[in-house]
Amino acid sequence: MGDRSPRHLPDDPGHYTMSLGDHLDELRKRVFHALIVPLPLAVVLFFFADFFIEWLLIPLQRVQLAWGFPPEVQVLSPPEFLMLQVKLSFILALILSMPWLLWQAWLFVGPGLYPRERRFVYLLLPGSFLLTITGILVMYFVMLPLILQVLMLLTRGVEVPAQLLPAVNSNASSLVIPMEDTPPESASLGQFWIDGTTMTLKIAVAGPNDDHVQLLQIPMQGGAAVMQVFRLSSYINFTLLLLLSIAVAFQLPLVLLLISWMGIVDAATLRRKRRWALLICAVVSAITTPPDAFSMILMLLPL
């Protein structure tokens, strides 16, 4: 069978022969070794899942605060938050374990490649890692806030008709609720005010054990007919899909480089087929983004 370490790979794959049973045994060995890292890592990451959820919520909350939406998301079933923590832990464990997983895959397929083919892998793997990180950063800091802003502002024009709203008697006595741009340092029991930053009514009430004061928040929606309060699991799934899509899309330069090395295309061919490439990129953008034109355009630009 021979030594599979990178320093002892054969120059000619024909000199490295194995029976079908040996191949299956080696595959089982590599799969077992590959799972050694992500499974325990997922258990460790589970205890930090709240931090990652908060990190994913930051772009949404910034848009919510900037446009007067309540900075909240909903959990609609008792096990939903727990299942989201487990799911996120496994996804992050797979992402962080990717170098180890790719290394195990390389140890399995490396002996079957010629030296010139191995050189491609030595360049493509680090390049893929750098492009993936770049794509995730671009999506998180640039594209995701813009997509959320456009999608959320689409509903601002949908309002309840004025004739359906109750009439306001300007002569009737009314309670004036103070508006504060910055909340007081300490609220007393029964105090209430409108937070001018988040546009929420805040009321100080007694805590569960009557030993402290907690704040109740009521979003001020005005005449809006659509309330922008998202389900936590839906938002996290939406964000992870976008991050995955952009990470895959940013691999396009390496794909072009690889097929060029293989002699499938050259620069002149790429120039002639640029219109078709643009059409394919538009189709990919439409498939991998939410069903709105703005998100598709934002994905199309990096492609």
C-alpha cells in the first residue's frame, strides 16, 4: 500500500496500487479521522452559540434601529431556540474544521495524482480559503445590511387607510407621554416613556420576584399595516444561506484558473463568451438569493 504522507507520495500514481478492499478500508479510515475534529468542536461551540446568534443579529438590529423598527426577533415554539443553537453549532464546527476535512480528503486522493496536478491543489486550497473569508466579510459588512434595508423598507409604504383609523378628538384630555432619546440611568416602578431611538414604549414594572424592576417594550407602529418582526430561525437560515451563496460565488476565479490550466478555455474564448457568462452569472444570482431584484444585483456584481 505504501506511505500516504505528503513527503512520500509517488511520482507515478501507477506505482501506488491498492485492491478495492484496501481502498474501502482507507476511505473508512479517512472518514473516521475527519469526524474526530468537528464532532467534539460542535459540543464546545454549543456553549458559545448565543454569542454567534448575537453576531448574526447585529446587521438586522442596526437596520431596525436606523429606520425605527423594534430591534427584536421572535421565537414561536419552546424548542426552537435550542434546535437553532444545535444547528448553528454543527454548521460552525464544519466551517472551522474545513482545513482538517480537506487535509483528510487530500490524503485519500493525493496518491492518485501526478506531481503537476498536486501543484494545482497546493495553490487552490489556500486560495479557496482566502476567497471564502473575503466573500463572507463582503456579505456580512456590505451586502447583508443593504439587502435587509431594501427588503424591510418595502413595507413602509403599506399603511392602514386613514378612514379606517379611529378619529382623534383634539379637545379631549390626554396623557402626555415623555419622549427620551436616551433612557434614564435607573427607572422607577411605574415610570414610562417613548424611546425616540427605537420608537418603543417602555414601561418599568416589577420583576418576577419583586426584587428588581424590569422594562416592558411595546413597538410603536403607527399606521403601518405590516409589522416588521422576524422569526429568529427564519432570519438565521436566511443569513446563513446568503453567506454560503457568496462563499461559493467567490470561488469563480479559482474555477476559471483551473479550467484554463486544464486547457479547456483560454483568454480569447472567455472574451468571446462574455455575454453568455454574464447570463449564467445572472441565473446563479437569481437562484442563490431571495426573490427580489436588489439582492440578485448585489450578488451579480461580485460574480
